[in-house]
Amino acid sequence: MGALRRDSGWIASRIVQVQSKHSTLQMFILAVPLRLWILTVVSSTLITNLESGIWDECRVEHKPPPAEKLLKACAAYPIGGVLTPYSPQPSQSSHSHLLYMLGPQSAESPLPPSASSPPLTPVDHSPSNHPHKRLKQGHFDLGFRVALDNILARKDQTPPIGRKIRQPAKRRPERVQSTILTQDKPNQPRGPNFTPRGRILLAFLKETYEHFKTQLHSRECDVGKLRERDPNPNLRLPIVVNQCETKSLKVIRVIRQLTGKTQRFVSFTALYKALIGWIYERHEEILNRHDLPAYVHRMQQAKLISWLDHQIFEPQSPIGLPIMGSIDCPGLFIWERYEFGPIQSDLIYYFAQDENNNVLVPDTSSHLVNKFYADNESDYVASNYQLEASIDRSTSPDFEIIQSFLIDSVDLEALTKALIVGSQDEIVLKYIDRFQSHLDEIGLNKMQPKTPHPKLPVALYFVNKDSDMQVIRVVNRQNNNIIANKELLLIFRRFIKAISFFHQKVHSILEKGRTEYEQRSRDLFEWLHKSITKPTDSLCVLGSTEINGSLAPWEDITNGALNLFGQVQLELIEFFSGDHTNPNQPHSAVSIICFYYQEHYPNDFEYLTRLSKIHNQLL
């Protein structure tokens, strides 16, 4: 015990040197493992919990750091760097285990000793220092003494700080990063037909998806009571037959290719939703390439999806099997009596995937669409269908002459100012308020199902469930997304200001009185409002319309699908599908005035045409 007291006194004196010469946070923390080591040597017991009553004796008021962080802090002064590496054994002493945890740097990159460091004395690996033997009480480890001397000698590596020892600041516990990466699922359908989370926005696909789920749950595909599984021994496809000798019902189910487990319904439906999204877009490209009428798009898409569902549930071959469904087969099932076609084989491999790692959908969707197109190529000839009215804006030569004349005869800076500055015209303000009220009536959210027109930037939105009155709205022609009411109001406000500006110019040319001008302005804006919201001979641009079932007007061949939009509406669709900075705003404003005067004041329209031609000839 005398030797122990002498060694303990030596340790205390060395710690005083640390506190007086190197009063840093690292040295202060280093005193803690020294106390732990002394207690461990004296008691000859293993360290089982570093966060114990020993911490209460420390002068640090903060909660002790975890042992892992403490050892990392001590590693800045690698005590173990002077020790010979060894592999600790499970039965080693607490002293040797602590030295191992404070352990040496990698043998390939040892820390170079300081220039002021004394020569290091190697550890004597005698049998008394063997890790399987405990140290005797009163004996101090030479390696630890040398390591402490080495730390005290590194004066140049310890930056001086103030006399007062700063307490370590409390730190928030570090947030453990989840091992699950939040990455986008590969090859999930995106764009205007799906939300970023995969929700279907296209009414046709939503209806198709719900119909598929109904079929899936009505096919008696539950295998809970059919424990015996019989895989195909020859084809090695990821598909099995679940059967029971006492029952004639046999259930065919796809299994996961990686795990061999039965593919769940939720996984099957998720894969189906991704597949029909890809199929729809690829098929739409073919339909547009052949310039088929708008109503044919829905018809052909429905045929393709019906063909796909038959491949899954009811193959046409007499010896074919569904890839998800049940059959009535008394006795044992014999694989050799049935077969799968190439399309079904592709679908089996596709539905055997993990729905979160859908790598096959690009190739599978292309293969399916190309196969269906090759088998039904005659359905893609435009001349086989009734021709629809042109949806191209027919630019009248007279309109172009008047546009050129009016735009050249006004001050464009004055026009720009008129569009930006708030209007004081009571008639203009009245119709801006009416338009805003109308937008509030047809407001909708981003999650409502829609049916876009395949050739025009308009879409039908199903806002009233179980109703034959739904909403038509212009969409952005760049991405087919809905245009917010706030943006539409800004577009209309500048549009009606531009119309008012050019109408004043027309009024000055025609030399009409102020009273007649105001009345014509009211009539013009009333006609414009009705042309947008409820025209008499065309579908509206922004408003409600009656539909037949779930078909949009351009999909219903029995309800005037061949001729839906008038020339005024086509002009308005083109204008509203842009944004409020539309550079064609002056031309669109003059076109609306021309349409109105041609219909309501044909004589004045002819006068404007003659005057415009004379102006152009002089130029």
C-alpha cells in the first residue's frame, strides 16, 4: 500500500502540472479517465459503466459526456501511441481494456513525436503484462507513466488560454441520421397526370385504376387457406399455383422474385398504377403522331387498357392462365397443360418487382404499347374516322390589316403605361369585378380529377361528384397545369385594359360621340364576358358545362365532339394559356375588337378595313 500511495502522489503532482501549465479543456477531461484507471486498478474490477458515482466527485458541473466522446477527446493526445498494439481478449483486465480503448494510432500512420518529447521507453511485454493477468495492487503500469510524461512534455502543441478554466458548453444531442434514404422512387409517373406523391390526376386513369382494384379483389385470389404452393418447374417464372387437394379452386399468384413471397395486393396495385401511367403517355405520343381526332384518343386508350387487363386476368388462349386470379381445376394442378405467352411472361416479371424499385416499367410499357399498335394498326388511320372541325385559329387577312394599322398608329409607351397603371374607367372596373366573382364560382384545387384536351390547352375538371355539370378551364400551354385564379385575374385585367385602349383609338377613327362610345364599350365587354364564361354557340373557356357520364365534351362523339369551339374561343384559349407578360397581347386585343365589330357593326368594320388598306399602301 505504501507503493500505491507513492504512485498516487506522483499522479496527483503530475495532474497539478497539467492544470497549471496546460489548463485546457482537453487536459481537464483527461483527468477523468486517470481517476477511472486508479479506481479500477485498486479494486481490480472491470469497468462496467463509465457514467457512475465517480462523475459526482468531479468539479465539472455539466453532465458527463458519453464514454465514446470522452475517448475520442483523449485520442487527440494519443497515449496509446507509445504502446505496442495488441489484440485484446474478452477476458482481459480492466486496465488493459482501457489502454486498448485509448489505443494506438494505425501502425501505418503513427503520430510523429514532438521535438521536445523525451525518448520513449518501450513497454516491456513480460508475462506479468499479459492481458489475461490482472495487475497487482501497488504496481503502476510503466507504459501509462511514460505516456503521461509524454503528454506533459508537449508544451508547444497546447495553445495558452486564460487562467479560468472554461466549462464545456452544453451541446444538443446529435441527431442520428436515418439509414432509410428519402429518395424518389425510380420511374414513377410524373407530370400533369400525377402528383409528386403518385396520386392520379387524370380522370380516365383514376377510373381505370379503381376498376382494376375492384377486379383484383373479386377474383378470389386469397391464398390464406391454400398453404401448398406449386411453382412452375420448367419456365422458372416467379409465379406459383396455390392449391388444396380437397378443393377444386386453384389460385395463381405472382411472387416476389427476390424473396419468393407472395406479391401483396398493395404492391400489385402500385405496380399497375405506374404501368398504366407510362402506357398512357407512350400511347398518346402515337395518337398525336397520327393526328387522330380528339374523341379517338379516349376510345383507343380504353381499348389498350382493356387488352392489358385481359392479359392479366383473362387471357384469350384456351390453354392460357391468368397471372393473378383463380381457376376451377378439380384434383391436382398440372403445369404442362397450360402455358404463358410472351406478353404474359413480361407482365409476370414486371409484377414480381419491388414496387419501390420499379426498373422494368420503361421497357415493359414500350413493349406493350408497340405490341398493341402492331396488332391494331388499322385503328390509327385518321381517314377512317369522321373529321373534326379545325382547331387552328383562322387569321382573316382583314384582321391582319387592321391589326397592323391600329398597332402602328398608337404610342406603345402609352399602351404600356395604360396596362400597368390602375384603370379609372368605371366600365372596365365593373367587368374586372364580374370576372373575379366568376373565378370564385369555378374555383378548384390541384387534386381534382381532370380530362385534358389532347390538342388544346383546356381541361375538364370533375368538381361536382355525381353531377352532369363540371368545370372547363384553360391550362398553361407549356406544362398543362392549372392556372391559379390570381394569375388569371391579372391576365384578364391587362387584357381588358388593352381592349379599352385600342377601342378608344377605333372610336376616334370612327368619330362617334362619347355616349355611343360608352354604350359600345359596355356591349363589347358584356359580349367578351359571355364569350369567356357562357357562349351560345361554343364551349366556354372558363366556366361550367354539361357532360355525358364521365366523358369530356371532346370525347363524346354523340354530343357534338366534332365542332366544339368557335374562333373567338380559340383566340381566348390561346391568349389565356400564356401569362400576363404575353407579347401578343396587343394583337389579341385588336382581334377581339375585330370579331365584335365584324359581328355587330359590319359597316364600321368595312370602313376600318378600307382605311387600314390605304394606310398600308402609303407605307
